[in-house]
Amino acid sequence: MILQQLSDEPPLVQACFHKNLDEVRTLLQQKTEVNFQDAEKRSPLHAAAFCGDPEITELLLQNGARVNTKDNRWLTPLHRACCSKNDDVVECLLRHQADVNARDKNWQTPLHVAAANNAVKCAEYLIPMLTNVNVSDRAGRTSLHHAAFNGHIKMLQLLLEKGATINAFDKKDRRAIHWAAFMGHVDMVQMLVEHNAEINCRDKLMYTPLHTSCANGQENVVKLLLELGVEVDAVNVYGNTPLHVASLNGKDLAVRELILYNANINSVNHRGMTPLHYAAASTHGGMCLELLIKAGSDPKVQCQDGRTPLHMTALHGRFTRAQTLIEYGCEIDACDKYGNTPLHIAARYGHELMINTLLENGANSYMPGCNGMVPIHVAALNGYVDCVKKLFNHMADFDINMPDDCGRTCLHAAAVSGNVDCVELLLSYGANEMTLDNEGRTALHYAAAHVHQQCVMALINAGVDINLQDKQGCTALHFASAADVDAKVVELLLKYEAKPGLRDRNGYNAVHYAALKGHKLALEMITWTIWHLKTDSYHFDPTQPTRIENIHFILQILDSAATDLLRTGAPYSPLHLAAYNGHEQALNVLLGYIINLDICDMNGRTMLDLACFRGHTECVNILLQNRAGIAVHDSVIGRTPLHSAAYNGHTECLRVLLHAAEDSCIVDCTDDNERTPLMLAVANGHVDAVLNLITSGAIVNNKDIHGRTALHRGAANGHEECVDALLHNGAEITAKDIKGRTPLHFAAMCGHVGILGTLLQIGIMGDQEDNKGFTPLHWACYNGHDSCIELLLEHKMTQSKTLFTPLHCAVINGNESCVEILIEKLGDDIVKATDSKGRTPLHAAAFGNHYECMQILLNHGADCNCSDRMGRTPITLAAANGHSTVVELLLENGADLSLVDDDKNTPLHHACINHHAHVAMQLLKKINDSTTVNIANSELKIPLHIAARNGLVAIVRELLLKGSSVMALDESGYTPALACAPNSQVADCLSIILNHMMPFHNNSTYRINRSSLGKRVTNPP
């Protein structure tokens, strides 16, 4: 415990620190507060315990001192006594029931403190009173961890004797041996091992004790562990071995020991790096590198990004290590995966001595790297003048204007760096300031884009064309306008006659770029320049008094200047860009040059519209103060600024617009779809905007071109608060759209049960069917909204004139839970209901292949052999659509396969007609007589005709096995064999051939009218 000013403490605390027992006794007799606490909540008992006076401690306790009082770090006097190793005080406190399990803010008990401070005698007093010596602190560390970390052998012995767990781990899974190894306590590690501590144990990051000892360079522990046979090449979660860790931390003695014990010097981690990579990069890894390289570590190995150890030395400027690597055969011009050599890396980071080392050893200074840049490009790009000088002087025949793959020269690169000395140096070397890169840009474009004023000045002085446009039509002024907040580069360019009116390929000039970024100062300079260029062309002196007859002339000039700013070649004007992005200061500047504030962009939208759409209230205020039009409709959907603000719920913008509007009816303005702002606000759930509009007089029951009100939208999109607001303000709940649907329909079809309940509680009156006769219950069933169905059924919303029942709707979409609810609430009889075409819900289930729904219907008495108006049974529909699972279920429930529809087709006919061989095979397995397979339809075709015609080989074979007649004739007189023919002519030819192949006899099936060869075969008489 440290007291900043002991003299500021009360006399009792001072007496405790001075160990003056008599003074303490006197003060206590004078009724001094024994439990006084200072600013850090420390009491006199804390002081006595810390100072180690048992007599004063006893006296304080006898006079009512609280034995377990805590300071603001939750330390008790017992913690303090253990910290100071005052065992007599500990014994005294324990006699007075001090809490041995008390925890400080780090959850440390007195035993933790005693273990950390080697207070063995204190621990001996504490342990008998503890039930568990393995209690952990907030970090999960036990007393054994603290003893091991601090190297307290006797404490460790005591704890182990008292049952401490040798392999207990903290929250990072570190054992006591990890900490002992890290701190270099050799005897501690030896003792832990003797007590069966795991020597190859791992923490959460897979570090072993050998890793930790190597990390801290504890060579004696490293040697001990290696002698004990630990795994020398164990890898952690990053793939690093102990040798990697030692090399990274520059622990050469640990490296030496590891090499002696045959550690793999070329092992690679998950990034492909060897220990040599780390030694090359490490701050203190010089000796490690020497040891590794002499032990045979491969200096040419490349990691996953292609870097060799030499790259790593270049990265950190380790030039002496680089020399060593080169001498041991490291490839000096090896490229990483980006194509960069060590020389590129050294140039990138400005390591001049490294560059010198590499060049002296023959590094290729002309080798192109990333994007085709040679090292001098890289040095220039990063503004290292001395490196540029050294490289240039080394490259005797180097063309200073040599471009990289993007066409950029060293001068372009230096302009990006912003180092004017580098720019001037390159110009003195003969760099051409007018060289263009692949985008048609000079170095000036780059200097302006990066707002390097001095570089811009140097290039202008060198004679660069200040108004040169790149391939996109941008000048240096365009780039500066977009990037220069302080407008210093813009001012410089304008001073040297940069043309602010030049436009890029999209029609934008410098004003547009400045407005887009909201750079007020740049805008002021550019617009002022354009203004004066225009007024100078009219020889107008603004300092002269303005007469009335000159007003028209002035307005002409203003309009002309505005035209320069807002020429229609650009999709958006600067004002639109400023308004859209909320740059009110930029907008203010531009408004000083514009008369017509209702200029539209390519979509017919005004500045006010865009500002409202984005919710920039300040811009809206500025535009309204300048009398911008509120009732201006765009050319896309006819929206107004009010629509834009309402659509995104910008309530403050709405308030400002409505307050500024001269006509209160504007609140109900409509777009091309006759939608009002209120409809849009409700559709998107902006309740504050809705309330604002309603308060301003918006009509809640207006309809759009589809006949839908705001309430329809709220119900469809589930915005309950908006719906409540509309209902409280007279919204009509029975209003129908052009399809006859009410808000109740929309709430039910979209599953918004809360809104549905609200509408039903109000009390629905009148017809609730839409134009097709469907009720809200139909729609809820169709879309599978269980809660809505239950609610509607509770309110008896089941009446409908249409024969297509809610159960049909639920089944057709496979909503089995809805089916169960309907049957439970309405009874089993509904499963037999038929629609206008005589179809039952079972037909719908068969048609839609809804197995679960069909199972429910059958369990509740559905007739699997019922026919619709066309004579089709459920199995007929299932077979026609190839629904094998449904077919199987119907067959299990007794479906009759001999039933025919109006065309005399059986389910087997339909399966064959639609090429569903797997279903046909299912049906045939259930047919055990030849009668069913020989049923002829209205065209006299039996299933064999159709199967043969459609090439269903397996089905034809099965039909024949089932007794299907090969001699059956259809209405054309064709047998199944002739039905295989692609057309009637081929069938006739085949018939003729067959008749010539077979002898005629009285029982012949074939009969040819020889007077008319080629005609169809007729049935035998």
C-alpha cells in the first residue's frame, strides 16, 4: 500500500504506520473512528496489517475494527498481511474470523497473494482453513501458477504437499510449468517435472513450455527441457516451432541449444516461413541468423507470398544480415508473388544502406516488379529522395521517362508521394512533365488528386499543360476540386489559368466535382472565376451603381453564368449533387449564381426533391428560403419532394415542406399512380411521418389508380403503428380496391395477425368477398397463415359464395397445418366439398402432390374414388402429373384403377400418355387381371397402344405380362405394334409388310383392301 501523503492521513493511520502502540491506544480511548476509510477506502486495520504489527492489529480488532473490510480494490487486511509476509498478523486476523476466501477485484484470495509473495508461513496458516487450494482467480490461475511464475520453490513444495493440482490450467490453458519455463526458473521446472507435470502440455494457442522458454530466451530451461526429451519441433496454432519463436524474439542462446538438439532448421509454419525468415526480420535476430545459416538453413526458401529471408531483411533494413545471406547463396533477385525483388522492398521502405548493399552485390535495378515498376519507381512513389539518387546514379543508361505497365513514370510516382524535392530531382534528371500514362494523365493530375501543392507548383513551373484532359476528360482541376478541402491547390491552378468550364466525358466540370464532395472553398473560387470570366466578356463593371435599365442585362449575365454551371450535357447539376449529398455550405455558394431553383436533372427531379429523398433538412431549409418549388413532379413516376420525404420517413423535412407550402392541399398531392405522400409513408412504416401528414390534413381514404388506400398498404406490409394511426383518424376498413380486396384481405394474405385482429375488433360489416369470391379466410389458407386462420374462424369469417373453399386453398399449396385447423374447427364434412368443377380438396392434394395434406384428408373420411365433372378421380390427376408418392398413398387407401374419365381413360392411360413410366409401373403392380389393362378409351386405345407409341419399354413388357392384347385395334384399325409408327403412312406401310410376311387364313387379324394399297387397315368382319 502506497500513501502519497502520510501527513494527510488521520492520526490513527499515522500511528499505525509509525507502529506507536501507545498512541494508537490513546486515540482509541479518545473515541477515534476505528473504521475510518480514506479516499481509497483503506482503514487503519489495513495499515496495521501492511506494516506487520500484531499488537496494534489486536488492539484495533478489540476496539471494533471490521476484520473483513475492503478497500476500493477489494483487498482485505488479510490480503495486505499476506502481501507483506506478516505471519503474526495473519495469525491474529484468522483468530478474529478473517475470511480466508475473500477475493479482490482480480478474484485473488489471500492464498494467491501469499503464493505470489513467497509468504510460506502465512500460507501455512491459511491452508488448514481452506477447503480447496486450487481456487482460481479471474484469469483462471491458481496459487500454484503464482508461485511458479515468481519462482518460489518452498511455496511450491508446500502447495504440492497440500494437494495443489500440478497440471491445473488457467483460462488460456497455461499450466504452472508454462510460467516457470517462461520466467526461467530452472529449479522450479525441475521440481514440477519431478511431480509429474506434463512437459509437452499445450495452451490454447498450442504453445508448449519449450515455446515459452524460447520466447523469453531462458536457455537454461530450454536445455533442461531438451534433456528431458520434450518434442523439439512441436508446432503451435500458427505452425511455429520453438525455433521459430526463439528466432523471432532474437534469443540466440535458445537457438543454439535447439540446433544442438537437432531442431528442424528448415521447418515452415502456416505462412511458409522458416526460422531464418524470422531471424532475418527480428530486431535482435542477427546472431540467430548467423547460427541458422551456419547450421545449414536454406537461404533460398520462399514463404507463401514468395518472400525469401533476403526480402525480410530488405523489409526491415537489416543490411548486415542481407550481406550474410547473399554470401551464403541467397538469390539476390528472387521475386515474391507480386514480382518484387528485395531491391523493390528496400526502395519501398527507404532503406538506403540496404539498397547500397544489394546494388554492390549485383542486384538488378532494372527488374520490373508489381505493375511493371522498377525499384526507382517504387522509391519515387514513396518519396525517398536519397534512394532515388542512389538508384539513378547506379543506372547509367536508365531512361528516366521509362513507364511501368500503367504508363506511369517516376515523375508520376513522385507526384503521388508529395515530396517536392523528389519531383524537382527527377525534373533535373530530365523527366518529361508532359508524359502521359495509360489513362492520359500527367504527373500534374496525380499531384492535384493527392493535394500536393508544392508538387503542383513545381510541375507548373516546369511547363506542364495545366488544362490537359485525360481519357475521361478530366483535368487536374477536376481532381483537385474533388480532393482539396482547403482549396489551396484549386486556387493555385486557377491562378495559372486552369479552365473551370472544361467538362469530362460525362459532362461534368470542376464545379460538379467540388459540389459532389461539398468543398465550399473550392466552389467559391471556381464559381467566382466563371462569373468574372462571363462578366468580363460583357465588359461589365460591377463596382458601378446599377441603374434600373441594367437589371435585365445583369439577369442575362446571371443566366449565362448559370448555364455554364448547369449545361445539360451533365446528367446532374452541381446543385443536385450538393443537395443529394447534404452539403449545405456548397449549396449556399451555388445558389448565389442561380435564379431558377427548379432546374431538373435527367429524371426530372429538382434539388429539393433529392434533398428531401435523402433527408438533408438543412439543404431543404436553404432551398425553401430561396423559394424552390414544392409541387414539382419528376418525369419518372411523377413524385414531388413531399413524396420523397415521406417515402424515406424524413419527418423533419416533411414538417419544413408543409410549413413552407402556400397551399395546404399539397399534402394530398399525387404521383402518376395517384399515390399520396401518406400512402408512401404508411407503405414503408414511417409512423412519425404518417402522424405528421395526418396532422397536416392528409386525407386518409384517398385511393390510388388500383383503388388502394393507405390502410391497404399498412395492412399488406404489417405496419401496426401506422394502421392504428389511420384507424384513429377515420380510415375506412371496408374500402375495396379494383380487385374487390379490403385491408382485411391484405392483412390475412400477408399473415399480419396483429393488424387482422385490430380490424376484426372494430367490427367488419358488409360483403367480404373480392371480385373472384375469395374471402380473407381463403387468402390466409392459401398462404398458410395459421394464426390468421384461427382468428378469422373465431370471428365466424367463413361465409363465401364461391364453391372453391378455404380448404381447397390450403390444400392446393400444401399447408397441412391450415388443413388440420380447418377440419378441427369446421368438421369432417368439409373434406367432401366440391368446387364449381366438382373437384374435392383431395383432387387438389393429388394435383399438387401434397402427401401430408392428402393423408389428413383421407384420415377424415375423404373419398379417394370421387370424380369431378370430367370424371377424373384423385388418382387420375396424380397419375397424369407423375406424383408417385401420392399415387402410392391412394392405392393403399383403395383407389379404383378401373374407373374412367369422360374420355374413357383410366389412371394407367394418363400415366402412359404423360410418359410417367415409374407411376405406370406402380399402377401395374396393383393390377392383377387382364380386364383393367385392356380397357379402351374413347379412341379405342388400350394402355398398350399408348405405352408402345411413347416408347415405354418396361411398361410394354409389363403390360404384356399382365395379359394386354397385342391384337386390340384402335379407331384407326391399328394394333399396339402399328401404334409405334411415327405417322399413319408409316403404320400402313408396316401393315402391308406384315401381311405379306404372314400367310392368310380365316382367323387372320390383318385384312388388306388390295384395291387400295396404302389405306388404313380395317377391323376384321
